[in-house]
Amino acid sequence: MTQGLWELNMKKSVDSLALFDGYSRREWLRIGGLSCAGLSLSQLLRPTSLATDVDALTTSFGRAKSCILIFLTGGPSQHETFDPKPEAPREIRGEFKSIATSVPGIHFSELLPKTAKLAQHLAVIRSMHTDVHSHATSGYWMLTGFEHASKGESEPPGPNDWPSMASAIGMMKPSKRSPFSSVVLPEPIVNNPNNPWPGQDGGFMGHAWNPYLFKCDPSAERFEIEGLNGTGGIAEARVTDRLSLLRQIDWHFARRTRSEAVASADRVQQRAFDVLQSATTRNAFELEKEPAAIRDTYGRHKFGQSVLLARRLVEAGVRLVQVNWPREPGDSNSGNPLWDTHSANANRLRTVLCPKFDQTIPALISDLQARGMLQETLVVMIGEFGRTPKINANGGRDHWGHCFSVALAGGGIRGGQVIGSSDRDGGYPVDRPLRPSDLSATLFHLMGIDPNGTFNDRMARPRPLTLQGVPIRELAT
């Protein structure tokens, strides 16, 4: 590969990781400039280990071996999904009916008929609340389990942010079968292209705790994650030789430069070569090997294929995969992007959002069950908040953090139940009010991590995994 072509490929890899990188393109190119093989992959990957006493932070009670976290970006309406209000006035209940599920006495919105047939696998919480109506900071609480100091809408990521649950689980329970422990795909969560949310990375723990971000479109005809397409024909023996040489060069380089980027460079490079030499890991990304019927069942759209990729990654040993509901072209300028249905709520849910969700989620649950993976794979479906009980003048529902629904399946939980309840209008909890900290404590518990435990920050100070969160007893049994 010529130097010019290598630098072009390196530039593309660095650009794709701008959110989680933290370093400028020039810094990465300078650090990586001594290697011409495998290092574009190094730029794609993050280091995933610190000197942490994992054994002291884990216990044996978790039944879930892995987790697929589905984040429904924008805030789904509780009324048109898991908490319909058929007895409320039309301006509250909307135009859709409720339907019976496979569990007597539990009803979902008629927009989720396939999901309703699998309700025996689901535990639905109808009383989650943050009381925060901004995407970024309510989302921060849902993603980390810690309340943000601000309730502002466009709070940027900061050095004092708590690590995300994806970060913490990846670090507390590192994978023993895959070079990856925690993965986020197909894109980061942003308010607009220039405003990523806080709470998506390692926070004050630094880059070593960041999940791996794969910006990708698994629904593309020629799907490929840049840097994971082998070594350009280089024999494995030559790859190993180059790794040895690269380590020797980096040892001399690191003696003269003490930045965090250089200190972690060797771990990044080692992880890159681990992936290149791991057939199981590489194969997980080869969606074309999946039977066409399975791909069709998940849905040939970006969300569906992203969830299918998550299943393949979990099957290959990844501990946690977070799938963010992806943006569509041009939706940043619309009145109802993602699940943020400020206008035309009913039409958006009927034609786009619920059909995709109701295709993909039942496909995932059924697929995991057929493969014998459901009892060991925790599936969590959350958004940053819900929607207002009353439909606005534009036919939409606005931000509402006072009460909303989340759903879980698999991972040893008891399905076929509803936890908590909202009032007649779906606006406030009336029974079993729960906070995001309770949800994060539950996830840690189910994954075999003591939610009352601590981890040491980079100054060797103990930090709590959760703060005032208690595992939800109906789930954590």
C-alpha cells in the first residue's frame, strides 16, 4: 500500500470515530505514522482494559451473559406503545386502540401486534420517570444511571461525566471470547451533527473505558466496517512480524512521550491484531453469510440490520451491544425526527416507527429463543423519556419526563408482567415509581455485577457503580 493511500484510509477511520476519539486527526496520524499494516484498524478500536480488580467487582448472581441495549432515540410515546389509555379522552388516548397481548390482562397499542404476541417474554415498566424534559440530560440519566447536574437541552459531553452503562459493563465484565467487550452502533446519539449527548462514553474514567463505536449502515448492499476487512493480503506470519517490530519502535517512542494517547497505543494495536487474527470476530460482521430469510425477518432497514448485527456480535462473545435508533436522511430538519414526534405523531408512528420496531424486536426475541440464547441474553428497550399525555396543536406529542415505559426481555428475568402503573392520562406514576438509577442497578445485578460495588477512578478514589439505585425486585429474582 502506498503511503498516500494508507494516509487516506487512516483519515477515513479517524473521521468515523470523531465522537469517542478525543484526539485530533493529526495526533492520531502522528502516533500511527510508523505503521503501515493493521493500524487503520487500530484507529477504529479503543482500549478496553484498565488495571481494575474485576473479581472484587463481580459476583455470581447474574444470569445474563450478555446484553443488547436498544435505545429508541427521541423518546417514544408510551400511549402508542406499551401503555395505551383507551378510557382517556381522545386528545389523550389518540386515534389508536389497545389490543390484548399473549398475557391475559396486559394490553399494548394496536400498532405493536407482533410484539403483543410475545408479551410472555416481556417485562414492561410503566412508571419510569426522570422529571427532565430535555433529550440530552434526561438521556444522560438513562444511559448512565446518574442524574446530570443540568436539565439543559444541549449539554455537551464533559470530563466530569459518569461512564455510561455500556462502558461500565464492558469494563466490569470484559469478554473472554471476543476482543470486544462493549460496542455501540450504528451511530452515536446527537441532537444535531455538532451536539453529541453526554453519557455515551467513559466519562471521567477516560478513553480506556469508551465503548467501541462502529459507525455503519448494515442495511447497505455492500456492508463493510472500515478496517475490519483483513490485512490487505499480508500473510499472518508477516502481520506478526510487523506487530513485533511496531512494539519495539513504540517502546522507544513512548519513552519520550507520556500522553494518554501514546500510553494506550500499544493496547490499541494489540487489540487490532487480535481482531484480524480472530475468525469468529471477523465473521460476526459478515452479514451476507446470514440466511436471507433471517435478514428479511429482522427488516432490511438500518435499524433491523443493526439489531441483527448486535445478535451476531453477542453470539461471537461481545458482552454488551448498544443499538441506537438511527436517523434517516433529512430528519434533522423535520418536525418529528427519530421518535421525537412533535408533529404528525399518529402518522409517523403508523407508517415508520412502530412497523420497524414491531418487525425487528419480535424477530430478535424469537431468534434468540430459537438459538437457545434468550435466557442468557438480556434485551433492554429504553428511550430518554416519553411524550406528553395531551396531543398538541400540530398533532404531535412533546417531551415528557414525568412518566414513560421501558421494556426488558430475556437474561433470566420473569416475563409476562407489568411493573408499576401510570395515572389515567399516562402522565404520572401512581404505583411503583422508578428512576433510571433503579434500572441501571438492575442491569448490573442481572449481568452479575454488584450494584452496590465501587470502582477506582484514575486518581485511585472509590466511585459507586450506582447512587441510590436498587435492583427492581420483580426483575432481579
